[in-house]
Amino acid sequence: MTPLAAVRRTISAFVLAALAGTALASPAHAQEEPLPVSITGPDNVNLSLHPEAGEPGEPQIELGLRAPGEPVPDEDGIIWPIHTGEYTVTVDASSLAGVAAVDFSQLGGWQGCSVDGLVATCSDYEIYAGQDFNDLGGIRLDVTDESAAGDFGAIEITAAGEGLAFTGHTVDVLVGGPELLMKQLTEPEGFQAGDTFQAPLGFRNVGGLGGDGVVLRISGSRGLSFPSTFSNCWYEPRDPDDVLGSSTAVCIFDSEFAGEAAYGLSAPFPIETAGFALYDVMSYSFSAVPAEQARALLTEGGYQAGDGSALELVRVPDADPADYTRYAEMDLPTANTFDLDLTGERMRAREGSTVSVDIGFANRGPAWLAALRSGGEPISFWVDLPPGTTVTAVPEDCRPGWEGAEGDYLCFIDTPILEDASRTFTFGLRVDEVIKNATGRAFFAYTMPNEGNPANDSGAIVLNPVGKH
């Protein structure tokens, strides 16, 4: 295999695994002597020439062992090893001389490993079933002044021990391979729910090497959809029963691309917004994957090819590096409103009687309230009960207030709240004393952003009303 072919094989395997979000599992082995044990770790590392600022010394390579079976605790809750006896793991990074700096300091756990140049030797004694308890530690790689785009090497990991049959592992290391940053997007001025966003998607390759083949993946939450516009794009609509699901599109480009160059699309990518859309999340990414390998991704899910002309990549001269980011996503539209409505109840009740009081909640729309950025955090409202009453029943999603709280009870409503959502919170009240126009209320403690009608954010609870109240 030529060095160039090895580089392309490494690039393809690295990015395809990341894009698909899956890893190949080692095949199962029958239990036999000697005990079969596999060394685990990433297949490849693309070492950036432009490393991000972050935690110093964070390893890119985590190594471990996988033995047959799964760890199962005994009746006392103790998990025992399936092998005891010394074994040695050798990590040979000799081929990275002049390619990258290698830090073995996080290998071997508290025992550490003996290091001779670019070779580390680690000893241990126990092996557990499965993989969870067989951590070998990590290796940190860094570019140096000698590193250059296209430099290539490998880390060979082998092991030996009496009664053990190890399967070794190789981690290919490439310096300056394709590294695609995404063009940042902004919501157009005056954009409204129901409009179509013509998204100017693009990427900049900050890697020193180019590649052959690019995949674009786009996803959008419930209020966003992608019309089937391009023949080299495949579309999978959101499952209508999955409120938090996403619509997705995958576009495949056979084009070659250069290192240190920026590219855009031959036409904007249309993103339709529903009338209920509000702060829906759209994200996209370009990845360097050869087209024939990328098409394997389409076998999963219900993707359907588009029916229009083909979308193409177009090189963008003089692109501003500040316009590109590693992760590209945006919220749109931001100008829609919802209308949260709280209603109380008016009724007559005798002293000593117990009554049910319904507090109604509804979203009158037009927008949904998804709270996607907060992970579905619930919203809440307060309830002050009429004087002269004692609570006998509390709704499941309500709890008593505390000293100094804004109300007697705090009630929660899970998000997302659809654009036509409604529900009822029923309190049981015993009337200890008849008080004319005894008034409580249900209310939001503050006006939420994008609330279109604050006037109905509270509702009165009135017992024994007199006249118009």
C-alpha cells in the first residue's frame, strides 16, 4: 500500500466512524484456553495542525482490554477477575519519531509504565470479563515544530502473559488531515415563522491535506423541514409521533477539495419553518468521506432521494476564517410568540363542605414552547388558595410553597408544550369558613420571553362570589 493510499484509508475510516456514530465490535470468541483478550482503542487519530484550546494533556487515545463475557457481581455484590497472573502490555510509538510528540504519563493508572524513548511497557495482574474494568489508560499526542501535513505513523500495541492469547491493536496517526470547519449562520432580518430560510451552508478545510468526497448532514427539530430539492441529497422526515425527533438530510459530493480552502454550495439549502416554529434547532456538518463509503450510511433509516438538480460544491476565494466554527447550529425563528393562559374557577360552597377547584392551563399558540436548549426543563406557575380553606387534595405536579415563597403551591408543566396544549390541575378544598368573595389565584411569577398575551397569565379562584367579581 502506498503512503498516500494509507493516508486516505486512515482519513476514510476515521471520519466515517465519527459520522455514523458507531464502532465495530470484536467478534465473540468461544471460551477456551488460553483466555482470548483483545486490546481496544481508536483505529486512527487525525492530529490537527490547529489544536483547539482546552484541557492540557487530555489524551486522544484511550486503551483497554476486552475479555469474554460480561462482569457479573456475586451474591455479595463483588465482581471478581476471570484471570489472575502477570501480563505485560507494550505500546510502541517508534514510527511517530519526527511526526508527533507522545506523552505516556497517563498509561498504566496509578502504577504507571516504564518508558524507553517512544516505547512504553506496562504490567498488570488482573483481567475482568467484558471491557468496563480493564482500563489501560491514555496516550496524549501533540504536533511539534517538525510536524507537517501528511506526516503519518502508527502506534502498535501488543501484550503477552501466561494463559492469555492477546489480539493486538494498531492506531494510525495522521497529521494535518482534512479538518472541516462550518460556516456560521445567522437568522435573516425580519424572518418569521412560516418563512423558508435559504441557508448558505459551507465549510473551510483547515487541514493541510485535501480529500476526495464530502458528506453534508443536516438536522432540524419539529418546526423545521427540508423540501426534497436536490438529487444528490437523501431526506428522512421526522417521525410525527416523536415530538423531540428531527428531520434529517444527507447530501453526498464526489468532489475533491483542497487543504486550507473554503467551499460553499452551488445553491442555498432551503429550510422550511412551520407556523408554530419557535427557537427550533437546526445543525449541520460537512465531513470528509469518500462517496462510495458515505452511501453506506443511507442504508439505515428511511431516506428518500431528492427529485431536483444536483447540488455542487463551489470554492470560495478569500473566505474570512472568523466566519467558520467547529460546530454549526442555530435557532430559528426567534420572533414567534405563544400565549400561555391560566384560568381559575368561581363557585359557591357551604361551610364544612369539600369542593374541587379546577385550574386550567392552555397554550393558545401560535408557537410551541419547546425549551430545547434547556433539555426539556419544565415551566412553573404559583397557586394562592382562597382564605378560609384547607387543602384536602393536591395535583400530582404541584408541591407546597416554602416560607417566603411567592405562593401557596408551585405547579410544574413539562416541556415541550405544543401549540394547542391544555390540561387541568384540580385542588380539593375544605371550606372552613364562608367568606364572601374569598379570592385566590393561579399565576406565573414572571412574563416569559415570547409570551404574546401577558393579560391572561393569571386566573382568579373565587369562592362565594357576590355580584360581578
